[in-house]
Amino acid sequence: MKGRTPVGPRGQPLHPRSFPSDVHDVSNPVVTLLTDFGTADYFVGAMKGVILSIQPDATVVDITHSVPPQDIEAAAFTLLAGYNSFPAGSVHVAVVDPGVGSGRRPIILEAGDYSFVGPDNGVFSYICDQEPDFRAFHVTNEEYFRQPVSATFHGRDIFSPVAAAISMGIRPNELGDPIHDPVRLKSLHAERMKNGRVKGRLIHIDRFGNCITNISRNDFTEPAHLKIRGKTIRSFRRFFAEPGRDKLFGVWGSAGFLEIAANNASAAKILGVKRGEPVVLSTDAKSA
């Protein structure tokens, strides 16, 4: 594959264009995929095929294809937790798209050192919260689409070829016009209340039953406790296996948020909670 001239969806040659020196090198592009497609069908393979047909030197990495079907919030959190583990200049494609074929916009986001491609349905909300200096573009240049465009598979026909073009150095403004109103989910950030408490919520529950809150280290002052579903959590540990008597405890997770966990058990089941459950952090000096 080395030395082959990459071509676009219509067979036109694509030539790398250098980014400014303060952006990123496109000589060894990484394109990641995050979807709710699963792995039993052809969908993921077709997306990879389109990307590699355009940019044969790309390294295509699966973040996950096990996002619950049509669960935009789960996709938004998973993307947030993983995007900056990749080399600067990586292109992240996120396709959890219940509105495929409708009037929702295909967009590109430039945030931090990365590019993001996917539907404008809130899947990039948490990236926007984390990287407030982002720039967004509505993708309209059909010259970079795979033709004919299926009304039910934009992951293959729009998002994959657009991501491949970006990995070749094609600039977002060559693919569409800037926009200033991408769809946003509820803010990622916890709310600091007048009484000094922090009002947060569960933004994710992982497969172990750990409950990830949106409370960050900037929100936390010791000594403190959490209240959720009528229960008070006063124990905070450095790691899951650290000795302690309390069944439920708080721990700082790898995504940078405070998590509620349980010893060898599902904290979510013990608490009987789902994503979105409110959590209140109080300092002991101000607790009621």
C-alpha cells in the first residue's frame, strides 16, 4: 500500500496538504471509530474499507462498537474518556445516529489537538465542554462523500470518507461552512450551589456497576461526603482494592471524575440507580 496515491470516493486523487506547524502531522494518520453497530454485521468493516480505500496508510482503531443502541449520552461519555489517549492529530469518528437520513447535520469538530466527525446530535457535547475553544463545521461538500449516499448508512458514505479526507490534510473549511450552534446535551459540569454544596449527577455506569459522576477534582474539598438516593458515602479510597470497612466508597476514576464503587459488587445495583441520578457533594463543615 505504501506509495499508492490515495483517491477520494469518486476516484479523484487526494494529495496531502500540510497543516500549519502548530497543528499536527498527517504523515501517520490515526482514525478511530466509536459506534453502536456491534460486530455481528458488516457495518464496521464497510466503514474501515472506505477509509482505507481513500487513505491506505491510515491506522484505524476501534474505540468500541458496543455503545448501547442509539444511546447518545453513553457515546458522548465514552468518547470523552478516550479521545486524548490518542496521538495529536487523530481523527475520531463517532456514529451513534438515531436521526440518520433526517435533517440533522453531519459535522466536523476541531477541539484540542483532534478532529471529530459525526452527526450533530449531541454526541460531541462533552468534548465541547472539555475543550471550549472548539470550532465546528457543517459538512456539505458532497465531492468528498461516497456515492450514492445511503439514507441509512451515513457512517460509511459520509463520515468515513470525510474522516479519511481530514486524515489526508484536507481542511474542514474545504468540507463545509463554520457553525456556532452544534447540538449540546446537558452540561458536563456539576453545579456549585450557594450553600457551598456541589450538585452533580451520574453521567455513566460502567459494566462493573461503578457509578461515574460529573464531579471533578476542582469541585472537591476534603473532608466531604456524597449523598445519593438517601444514602451517605463518607469513605474515599485511592484505588478499588484499598482496604476499608464501608461497602460503598468514592474513588477517582481514570476518566478524571469521582466514581461511586462497591467492594466486589455493583454499586449501581446496591443503590438502585441509573444514569442521570442526582448526587450532592457536601463538605462536612457545611453538611446538614
